[in-house]
Amino acid sequence: MSVDKATVAKIASLARIKMGDDELERMVPELNNILEWVEHLGEVDVSGVEPMTAVIENHLRLREDVVDADPKTAGGRREDVLANAPAAEHGFFGVPKVIE
Amino acid sequence: MTALTNLGVKDIRDGVAGGEFTAREVAEAFNAAVAEAASLNAFIVTTPDHALAAAEAVDAKRARGEDLGTMGGVPIGMKDLFATKGVQTTAASHILEGFNPQYESTVSQNLWDAGAGMLGKLNLDQFAMGSSNETSYFGNVNSPWRKAGSNAAMSPGGSSGGSSSAVAAHIAPAATGTDTGGSIRQPAAFTGICGIKPTYGRCSRWGVVAFASSLDQAGPMARTVEDCAIMLEAMAGFDPKDATSLKMDVPAWETGLSADLKGKRIGIPREYRMDGTDEAILKSWEQGKEWLRDAGAEIVDVSLPHTKYALPAYYIVAPAEASSNLARYDGVRYGLRDLPDGAGLQNMYAATRAEGFGDEVKRRILIGTYVLSAGFYDAYYNQAQKVRTLVSRDFAEAFDQCDAILAPTTPTASFPLGSLNDDPLTMYLNDVFAVPASLAGLPAMSVPATVNADGLPLGLQIVGKPFDEQGVLNAGLAIQRRANFTAKPEKWW
Amino acid sequence: MVSTYRIQGATGEWEVVIGLEVHAQVTSKAKLFSGASTAFGAEPNTQVSLVDAAMPGMLPVPNVECIRQAVRTGMAIEAQINKYSRFDRKNYFYADLPQGYQISQLYHPIVGEGQLLIEADEKAGIPQDKVIGIERIHVEQDAGKLMHDQHPTMSYVDLNRSGVALMEIVSKPDMRSPAEAGAYVRKLRSILRYVGSCDGNMEEGSMRADVNVSVRKPGEEFGTRTETKNVNSVRFVMQVIEYEANRQVDVLENGGAVDQETRLFDPNTGTTRTMRSKEDAHDYRYFPDPDLLPLELEDSFLEECRASLPELPDAKRRRYETELGLTPYNARELTAEVETFGRFETLLAATAAKIGKPEAKVATQVANWALSVAPGVMKSLGDEADPSYATAEAQAAILAMQDKGEISGGQAKEIYEIVLKTGRDPEEVADTEGLKQVSDTGAIEAAIDEIIANNADKVAEYRGGKDKLFGFFVGQTMKAMQGKANPAVVNQILKDKLD
């Protein structure tokens, strides 16, 4: 499978990366080179093979239902959460007006 | 005081503990060396005050007769992928420029708790994507090494290029690295130092800027195997905040070190004999076998049949995860925001991300987005994860016949900065020997072996069974003792 | 049986096909993947952890309670519980989604196929009981909240809800009328509240439905459906269906085609419209979340979940009918809500104990009291009533007096009124306020003798065969006794004297 400029534009839009015409043109052969190369994977017989889920044998641990058990993953730290926000107003994150 | 900068982790720790010098003297010596080495561009920000404060705390503890910690008095460099509270953390990307975390990553906290201090935040390939340290928004990192008779700037490898450069240049005794597809081992090999990526899950990923979650592992980079063992012990440990963290005690790797490999079998994977590999590298591999045999190990041939598919699988899985992991950089809660006049939310995202991400990051996000998009998921992502299962199975079968695997770390020595920029694929091939162990989550280490005809270092790689960092370190130590690698880059910076 | 609900179009009758995706907030103290609180109504962004704000390097760790509640819910709808499930990432960009993806479950949900029974309700247009299939339940993160009206050019983002656990309960497209959909949501809400896995509070957004509607000519293939998002009341769900079905019929009959799209409901106008903001977000690029391993449930965990389930609405309703002898109507009304059956069962136990009879013997009396008498009194008093006085003991005492014939139904109401206003003891009220029936045969006989004496003509007529006059004598006697005579005693004495 290979991509054309329109496809790259669509992917860039899905990934929310603005790209000009030049950049799109440049990306087309670059992506196609990489895609052509990774498509060698198609040669591998994977019948009966499960996709990898856990790279090292391990079980998903669950945590107890306790509020603010660990300060590092607790709420109640609005100042920290907003400290780096480009537009923090009245305790909110500000974004350009959204019309739903 | 310059002599102090020749010391590694163990010597500094023991020297401070034994009163040969103070931790403050060590910190000052390295702070000065860092300040002098700006031309390496190894650091994005330096934090001399952090190093001094940690040193003073250790000196005060010593005065009170308290335990100094396993890294007591050792100042280190911190790859700028680890969130450090109150110190800018960027992942070498414009999109995080000025980001000041209100939290400390688990691994860095573990190091501070062990008595280490921070010299600064080390440069890297942007979001750890790269193998030459040329994708950083904050400029290329220069290797302290140069080809004999040349002034051309050389690559320190990537993505942990700031780490490898700083440690090789003796401006830091050790540094943290992260390895997703070779990002500790390849730069270590390029700069003549040691670096180990532990078993996936040994080091917590909490607070480490994510590249590819199922592959990312932190590890130490230092000039000796012993130093790596000490530092890895300090970094590793179960963390309930990371659901993939291994709930296992951290072994005493330092005291467990032994270069005696009697009764051990070392596997030589025949598929690693690839076209395009430097002669000098193949020669060093042969030499490595001899050294390990000399240490008492039996050398056996093993097969890892899916080796050639590991890299393509990696270049699907890693970008796919990255495309999702990097979605959070959207200009809303932190980092760069580019809001063109009259732009709506979605346009703000697109403008911010276009402005904030470098070319290589964009390329990988696009690949990752593409391989996950409707209609392609099975052909690419699922297929790659199945191949990954096969790669992992190869290792498991090989480990029925051997205890560890010996291979080159890279197919070539370091190359001049700028020489591979036009061709992303050739750049990717640099990690061909490193990636299989990453895909299988295995512990793997690079140890310097020799220098090539240009006087550039070459590394050997040891890959171990899951959880057998000790076996990896021991084989590394056996090589270190026999390789007697003493080459140093000539100081030009 | 098929629903008879049809849209009458110019080209004939249309059938509506409805599927619902109900998002129910899981009852838990902390969020699904972080330790921040889930409490409702906090100041903006005060219940947000670094994890919920998707700071660089933050990682999710699942909350066991959310998993437990999803499993219990699955068991309550007789669904298959998947011992192996996975979390997947659903990728899209929006200001209320800090990670740029929602952690959800696409490929391997925790709960598989189940079902839910909606009961016949002739008046509502549901002729017979109907089983609605449930496709799956999966667990996922809620998003944050956007505020659009606080600034002229900006929207504000509050992440307090971001990361709260939701169950998405996906029905099959088995509903055929607004009434069925309404009954489904009500029944589902009831089950969730029985189980305790969701508080069902639709005003606070604890339950929202995405309403999938399509129309077709009866017997034909399914038509193209629209999905109307975030509808937060039963009434609105029904309105959306009415509106969408009619709109789609209009579109089709005018030669158009229905777009498969996401729509928004406007409660003020009762209409739906195309949602602009999510139009190009259709390629969600789901893949297994690499920060989380597969979720594997142990048998012991499942057993513990099953053992903790209460008696569920259908079983309880059947038991009320068969063991307590209640009418189907009463059984259904009493079992519809957790509060209703809870109050009923407490009162039933207290009354049976007070009277000293088995529960089954007093259940009908208690049911009538609980469903009609008591609420009627409460309503008539309005603000004068203090609901805290409506204790089971007080009501049981009233019911016991009534059962023994000490008070009449009317007196029971009067006593209850006083109790609700003052909190006084019902027996004391009955005594001191003279609200007791007179069963003293002497007093009643005296009154009757006087009436017979004063109405010789009527007595003659009655004895001549005009049976209807018996009621006249009862009335006169009750009047003479100021309504306080025990009617049974009055009847008996009258019969003795007249016949």
C-alpha cells in the first residue's frame, strides 16, 4: 500500500498537524519508503499467533477505591494542574470558543 | 580538583563515604566541567545548585554519621525525558519548552533518595525519537569523540545522546538514559561507555515522558559495568503508580557482580551476521566470544529466525503508540500554544502541533496514525504485534540453549552529524541489533570493546533472560576486564 | 408481540428502530485510573490529579471498585462476564479529553451479551412484557466539561469529571417505540440502583443516553441511523425518538437520504440538530492501551461479586405476587425503586410484628397504605408535614390499630396527619383526640334503639322487603355516633334488631 498526497493530508488532519503543500509533497516519498519497508512483515506466517499483549509475563494490578491515597495521583491540587496552562482563567483552562 | 571528574560512581561514592573528599568538592568539580563543555551541547539546562544542595545534604549526613545512600555524593546528568519538579522538562521539543513539572518522576526521585544530585537536564533526540541526537529542538549534541585526523562533528548516538556525550566527556560520572529501541545501548556504543536497559517493568515509567509505552525503559549510562550496577539498583523498584511495573524486589546487583562465567552458555545468534555490518564490528564480535570463553563460558550457536522482521515491527508498534501518547500535547494544559487569529479549537491544535513538533516526530506520528487508521489496523499494527510475539518466542527458545546472547550493539561506529539526515530509513537501520531485545522486553547492555581504525569506539551487546540483569552485568564485567578499554576522547571542547 | 407504534407518513406506515447506549457513572469514591474524588459539584478543576490532566509521563492504574461494579451490573442483567478483557484507546482530539484519547474497551469488553425485561404497560403502549437484548457493557473514562457562556471568545474547561468511571451499556436495536425506550431506561436505572453500581441521578449527569434511531417500512431492512448524544432524562429520550423518527420519515418521503451522523438534542425546542464539532472524528484508531495489561478476573472475585448482589427487581416482583399475594400492579409499583421497596419492606416487617401476624397476612393492607394512603396524606399536607415523622413504627402502630378495628380508615388518615405535623405517638393521638371507633355494644345499642323508635315508618318499609333501607339505618347510626362507631359492630346490631 502506498500513500498519495491526499492521504497524507488526511492523516495529518487526523493527527492535528497543520501541513503546507510543500511539506505534504516532501512527506509522500518519505512515508512510502518507510511503509514499503515495513510491509515486509506481510511475508511472515503468523497463523495461530496471538498479538503480543504483555511483553513480560505480568498481571494487571488494581488499586483500592480510596480517594487521594497517594498525593502524587490525588486531586485537590488545582494550582499544580493549572500551573503550566497557556490560558488559565478563574480556575479553568481557557480554549478558543467551541461551538458544539 | 579536575582529577575528581575522572572518577566514576563507585569511586565517588566510596571516596565521599571514606572522607577522601567531600561531596561538595565533587559537585563543584563536575559543575565546572559542565560549564566548560557548552560546545558539546549535552545539556538543555544545567542545575549546579541542585547538585550542590544534594552534595551538601550528603556531607551533612556524613558529619552526623548517617547512611549516605548507595549513590551518596554522586552528581549525575538527567535525561530531559524525566519530569523533574521545578526544573524545565522538555523531551527536547519546542512543544514543551518552558514546561515546569509540579512532580518528580519515580526514577529520578529514587536517585535523589539514594543520595545523588543533578548536574542538569540532558539533551536528547526529540521525544527520544532518533539515533543520532540530531532531532532535538535545542540543537545537535556533539560527541566528544572525533575520527582520527578529522575535526568533523560526530554523533553521540541517540536518543540518549546528551547522556552518552556527557559521560564520555567526563563532565558527568553517570547519567540516566531511556531505551525504547536501543536509545541507551546505541549511544553507549558510539561513545565508548556502558549502558544497560533492564527488563521491561524494572524501572517505573511514572513521570517519564512517554514515547512508546510498551517499549520504554529507563536505565543507567556510566563508564563501568560496576557503576551501571550501582545506579540501576538505585533507579529500579516496584511502583504502584505504573500498572506495568514489576512487583519484584530489586536484587543486589552490585554485590552480585562476578566475572567468572564458568558453567554459563553464551549464545551467538547466526541471524545477526548481516550485510552492511562493519568488518571491524564483526571482528570485535569474534573477540568478544574469545573473551567470554576465557571467562569460562561455553559459546553456542543459536538462532533468532525473525530478527530481520524485528525492526519493521518496531517501526509500526513504536510510532503507533507514539501517535497516541503524543496527542496530549495540544496547547491546552501546558507547553506551547499557537493560536492563529480567529482560529478555533481544532485549528489551534493543528497549528500548535505543527509549530511544536520537529520533522522526525511528525513523521512518526503520521506513520503511527496511518497504521492505526480504519482499514489498516490488522494489516499493520496487529501483524506487527504478532511478529513481536514471534520475536519474543525466538528469544525464549534460544534461552533454552544459552544463558545470555552476545551480539554487536550497532552495525557501524558513530558517523558524522548530518551524514544520514536525508534518509530516515538508513538511520533506522542503526538500531537493527538493539531493537529485538526491546520488542521482547529483555535486559540488554552495551559494553565498550575496542576502537576501530578511525579511533572510534565499538560496543558489544549482551542480551539476557527476563529478570536476569545480573547475568547480563556479569558477562559485561567479564568483557570489561578483558577488553581493558582505556581509550578516551581527546579534549577539544 | 410487536409494538403497534407507527409513524403515519404520506407513503404509508413507518416503524421506528431504537438502540440505546446508556452511559452510567459507576459508583466509586475515586476515579477509574486516579485517586481524585468523584464527588459531584466541586469547584472547577479541584478534583483533578496530574493523571486526569494528562501531564507528561502520567500513567493509569485501574480502580478495583469500578471493575467490581461493572461485573455486578453484568450479573444483574444475566450477562456473560468476560474473565479476560482489555482496555483500548479511542483516539480523538477535543478540549474535554486531556489525553487525546479515551481509555475504553472496544475489542474485549468486560461484560458480554445480556438482557433486560420491560413489563407490559397497556396505557403506555406496551401491550406485553418484552425482553430487550443487551449487546455489552464496557468500562471507560468520562470526559471533562466545557463551559461556553462565561467568556465572549473562550470556552472554559473543567476536568473534575475527567477520568470518572462510566459503564457504557449498549442495547441491541430491539426497541420499537418511544414508550419501550422509556421503559427500558427506567428499568435499567432501577436495576443499577438495586445493584448500587450507579446512583441513577440523571440531573447530575450520572446517567446519559446516546439514542440511535432509524426508520423503516415494517418488515424491511434497517434504515440508516442517527445518534443523538448525551440525552439526560427519560422524557427527553422519548422526545428525541419522536422527533428523529418523524424527521427521518420526512427526509425519506421527500426523496432524501438520512445521514449517518451525530446529533444534539435541544431540550428547549424538543428538536435535534447536527453536531458540528465532532464531524470529522470518525476514525478513532482504537488500539490496546499499552499502559495497561489485560484484565484477568479470578473465579473468587466473580463469586464475591455474585454473592454481593441483592434480590433484583424481577425476582422481587414475582415474590411480592406469589408470596405476599400482592396485585401485579402493586408489586410492580413497589419494586420499581430502591427507596419504595425499602420503605415498604421495613413497614411490612414492623406492621407484621406489631400485629403479630405473618407478613403475607398484612402485606396487602401495608401495600395499599404505602402506595396510596400515606403518600396522599403527605401530599395533602404539603409543607406542613415533616417527613422525618413518617417512621415505620408510627405507621405500623396506625395500621395495627386499624387492623384491630380500633380505628377506621378515615381515622387512620386523621391520626397520620397529626403524626406528620407533630411527631406525636399515634396511639396517644387516637386516645386523646378521640379518634377511636366505639365498639362498646351498649352505646351503639342505645343509639340504634333510639333511631328505630324515631323511624317506625322506615322500619316497617324495611321489614316489608325494602332491603335498601339498611344503608339508611347504618348512616343514621354512624351519624348519631359521630362517625366513631365500629361499622362491623353497627351492622351486626342493626341486623339483630331489624331482622
